[in-house]
Amino acid sequence: EAQVTQNPRYLITVTGKKLTVTCSQNMNHEYMSWYRQDPGLGLRQIYYSMNVEVTDKGDVPEGYKVSRKEKRNFPLILESPSPNQTSLYFCASSSRDRPYGYTFGSGTRLTVV
Amino acid sequence: AQSVTQLDSQVPVFEEAPVELRCNYSSSVSVYLFWYVQYPNQGLQLLLKYLSGSTLVKGINGFEAEFNKSQTSFHLRKPSVHISDTAEYFCAVLPYGDSSYKLIFGSGTRLLVRP
């Protein structure tokens, strides 16, 4: 089954403790992206990657890092999480030939206390 | 720059009544248009999309949307809603040829269907 898999689904952590949210896709998509969803703001792009070793900032990149060492994986790293990063996070992927064919992961609900 | 406006943050409606969720966008280039639904505690599910061609697009679960280029709108409609349609709905656009392939979302409309 074609899918984007995120882990974990839920995470509660403390301020300053580094964490990684994993994202993996099995569709051989070149493009991958991270979004965060906040009430009243919709979804906003954090980072995106056009291919292996090619990443760029989205609209809200502060406090986040990403890497794309393999085509299928695109982890989101929070080096020093803060409470304002409490949010619902989505990973997505699509093909460069069909950029409108987005597939989203199931989401990761992160709480930073 | 592009933007998406969903004019209603919440829409209460009785079961079996019709509903329209409004979406307007602003863009200097042509866009693809989407509606996504998010059921409570779940991820995003694509309801429908407009890429080209007929301006009336039919999606899953009996929803449809009409693209109006002159009014830059893409309103979502359903003739008769069910309790199970209670969810948050997001309108989104993807500009043609955008190098970041970024989906731009509206702030969402919460549809509350009452018995």
C-alpha cells in the first residue's frame, strides 16, 4: 500500500530535550515536506526537500532541522524543543511529475512541557 | 504571494440539510485547488481536487466543489449532510510551476452537524 508513515503518533516531551520525528514513504517520491497545524492557522510548511541532499526552508523553519540522506526518509529534528512547538505535525510526499498528488502521513501530535 | 481565505471558522448545520463551505484564494499565477477533510483525531484526507477542465468537481462522500476563476473561489457543497460529516475542512492551493511545490492552506472550517 502506498503510504507515508510517521512516528511516533503522539509524543510528550520536556523543554530542551532533543527529539526526532521520523517520516518514510514507499512511493519513490522525489518531493517531501513537513507541515505544522495550529488552531486557526491551518497548515504551514516548515521545510521541504526536492530530492536527496536537497532541502530548503518553508514558512516557519525556526527551531527545526531536517535531513534527506535517503530518498524514502525525511526526519524532522527539534534540537531544543520549546512549548511554542507544541503542535500537530504532518509529513507529505509527492512526485515531481505530479506535484498535485500529495500523500500525507497520519500526523504526530507533539506536546512540549 | 498566494493566500487562501476560508470565510467561516465554524459552520453549524442540522442533519440532512445542505451545506456550503466557502473558500477564496488570491494568486498571481494559475493554481491547482484542493479540499481536504480532517476527522477528529485523524490525519488529512483528500476530498477532491481541481486540476483543469470542468469547473464542477465531484469528490468522495457526496461532496462537490465549483471553481470560479473570475471570483477566485472554490466553494465546497453537499446537498444533505450526515452526522459523520462532522470534521474540519481545509481548502488549499498549489501554484502552477512553484519550485517549492508548497500547498498553501486556509485556516480551516469546522463543520458541526447536529441531529
